[in-house]
Amino acid sequence: MLRDLSPKKKFALLLIAIYVISLPIISTLTYIILKDNAVRDAYDAGKLLLSTVEAVKHYVAEELRPVFYKEMPGRFIVEGMSRSYVAGDIARRVQKEHPNDKYINASLSPMNPQNAADEFQSGIINTFIRNRELKEWRGFRTRPDGEYYVIARAGQPFTADCLLCHGDPSVAPKELVERYGPTAGFNKKIGQLEDATFVYIPIGVPLAAARKVVAIFIGLYTLSFGIILIIINVHFTRLYNQSEADKKRIEEINLELMDLNRDMESIISERTMNLIALSVADRVRNPATAIAGTFNRILRKEALSDPLRERLSDLMLEAQKLDAIVKDYETILRGRQIMFRVEDLNEIVRSVLPLMESERKEKDIEITLRLAEKPPRCVVNRQLIRVAVLHVLKNAVEATPPGGAITIATSSDEDHISLSIADTGRGIPEEEIPKIFSLFYSTKKHRIGMGLPLVKQILEEHKGAISVESIVGRGSAFLITLPVRWSEQELEGKEK
Ligand code: HEC
């Protein structure tokens, strides 16, 4: 089925296939790359927030808290001694500048109810509890207020130090229990993990931008494929039409060549037959006339017996009949010879040119036409003159080297019209010029003068002439002349 399609359709189909296959691959890849960039930006922003908060936590635990313990033993001041309180407060201050970035230190059973993990956060914290090796989790989270990229880091397991405030509530600082109540956030065990820190970076906007870029890309990609498809379609159609036209033209030229050949053959054979017939008629007529005359004289002058006279006059009648038949025959033959009409030499030249077109193109020969403005007309047999012109032109093309030039010119004066065909070929040596028109001179090796005897014969029958001027190495110029009108004797001469 595919094989039956035209090359144009095959190509279009191939292009569409390429489009259909490449579009999802390229657009997916583009989206992946753009999304990756957006995620990396979000991760960098989240990491900065996380490490800032962690740094604060460390500062509280390692710097502030020991000072407080030392200066105010037994006291507990949340604002200076709770890592998570200070960190949470700092994070809230940062969020004033970046309202979209969210930080939370979520716990499964927090001291501060604000730190209670939601369902999603509990899931992540449980993952960290199950897999203590895992320190960080990253992923997407869609919330009612938009799409977020989430980084979660596992919290710090409780140590003996921590239990001072997170262990038995009766041991914990008084202010702490007063502030948060005696249940939540206490009774932790050493090594127990209960929390994780989360940052939420909004990613909806950059992802939408990435999707928009991909959409624009798909549009442009489709558009360019469409344009390419149209261009190829137009181009193919033009090329196809061109080659079809060329094919038709070649067929036409072939047909014309065949026609010309057939015409020529029939003309030649007819002419030969006519010539033979005429010469036979000529030979029969004279004796027939002589015999009839002799019989006539004998019948008139001699005294003959009646039976003999009767037989002789019968014979004389037969001879006269023969004479009449021959005369009729001649008349018919002459009538058939009239195939001469007024023709335009320019038009004949133009009609012959296409017949040599393929040879001309093959050798890249340039043909210049300098045709007379006023059509040079004369009475000729069109097909014969075409044959003559074709032969001379063919000789010129064969003699001209590739890239050479041929000039064809016509002109007319009161009495003659002429045609010259000049080439830039190898030329003909002077001593050979007289021979090229003779029937038995053939330089097939050089292919000079192929068919020139025929050309000469045709022209002579038209009372015209052909001559050549040539310089070896420079080229040859054949000149054909034809009389505009034939004189009375010439016409009569032709009829004999
Ligand atoms: C001096 C007392 C104190 C010590 C010591 C202490 N914490 Fe806390 N911790 C608190 C207070 C108070 C809060 C509540 C702060 C708030 O309001 O956000 C808290 C909150 C937390 C939270 C946030 C969740 C929640 O319960 O609200 C975590 C997690 C936590 N502490 C872990 C630890 C770990 C682990 C250690 C040991 C490395 C530790 N704490 C040491 C006082 C303490």
C-alpha cells in the first residue's frame, strides 16, 4: 500500500511520522529540563532557609543555653533557651520577607501544639523513624494555596541532655510546665525520634512558566513542520510537473523525428519510383510514337492488300493507344510531384531546433539565433528542407566540442534567402572541403559531412546551393541559399 504512494506523499508521510514521534520526545525532554531547573532553584532556596534555621538552633543549644544556665540556674526562659522556639521565631521573621516560603519543625507529639505534624508530615516523620539512615526527603506537595516543593530533614533524636526539659515533667523547669502544661512534649526516651523540619518552597509559578515554554515550543515546532510540509509540497509539485512536461516534450520530439524519417523515406522512395517511371515512360513513348508514325506513313503511301492494311491499321491504333497511355501516366506523375509550397525559413529553423536539443544540452553547446526580422520565404518542399537543415545542424553539433557555440542566421534579399550555420568546431581541412559533398566521401571517423551529399542534392533540386567556409581549429560555417522564385526555364526544367 505504501509502495503505491507517489514520492511526494511518501515524503510527506515520512515527515509527519518524524513529527509525531519527535514532538512528544522533544517536548517531554524540554519540560523535564525546565522542571529540573525550577526544582533546583527551589531546592537551593529551601536549603538556605533550612541551614539558617539549623544554625540558629545550634547557636541556641551551644551558646545561649549554657550562658542562661550559668547566669540563671534553675530558670527557664523560652525566648533564649528553646532551640525550636527561637528557630521558629526566626523562621517566621524570614517569612515576612518571603511570605511564600514556609518552615515548620513538626513533631508527632509536640510540646507546642503549633508544632503538631499534619497527616502528610506525620507520614514523612514515620518514614524517617522507620529508616534511620534517611536524613532528607524531597518531593512535591499540592496544598489548597498552591503547589510546593518540599524538603524535609529528619530531626535530632533525644539525648540525655534533652530529657532535662523533655523527660519527666516533675524534673523539668517550673516555667516550662506552667507554660506548656504537664503532658505534651514530655516523657521522651533517649534515642527516640519524633520530629522533622520541613520547608515548603512554592513551585507553581516556575512550573507554569515551564509548561508555557513547552506549549510555545510545541506551537513553533508544529508551525515550522507545517511550513516545511507546504514548501516541500509546492516544490515537489513543481518538480513533478516539470518532469512530466519534459517527458511529454521528449515524446513529442520523438514522434516528430519518426514522422520526419517516415516522410523522408516515402519522399525518397516516391521520387525514385517517379524517376524510374518517368524514364520508362520516356523510353516507351519515343518508340511508340515512332512505330505509330511509321505505320501511318506505310498505310498512306503503300499499296497494300486489304487484309494486311486492316491488320496494320489495327497495330497502328494499338501503338497510338500506348502513346496515349504513356502521356496520361506522365501527367499523373507530374501532378503527384507538386508538394512545394511557400514556407518561412525562420519557422523551419525553429521547428528543427528541438530535434537537436538533447544532443545540444548533453554537450552544453550554446546556440545563438540571428533570424531575419522579415520572414525569409520561398517555395520549397518543407520536409526536404527540414531534413537538409537538420543534417547541417547535426554536423555542426557533432563537430563542436563541449561548451562550444553555434550561430544560426537567416537573411533575405530580392532574389535569394539564405541560412548560415556556424560552429566553433574543429574545422575542415581545405583539401577536404570539395569532397565532403560527394557521395562516396565518408569520414565516419571524424563524422564530418555525414549526410551532406543528401543535403546538396535536396538543395540542387530546389535550385539552391550549399557552400562551406572553414578554418581548421576555429570552426566551419555552412551557407545555404535558395532562390526566392524560380525562373520559367527552371520550372520547366524541373518538370522534365
Ligand atoms: C531547656 C529546655 C529544653 C531542652 C534542654 C530541650 N528542649 Fe526541646 N523544647 C523546649 C521547649 C520549651 C519547646 C517548645 C518551644 C516552642 O514553643 O516552640 C521545645 C520544642 C522542641 C521540639 C519541637 C516540637 C515540640 O515539642 O514543640 C523538638 C523537636 C525538641 N524540642 C527537641 C529537643 C531535643 C532533641 C533536645 C535535645 C537535643 C531538646 N529539645 C532540648 C525545651 C527544651
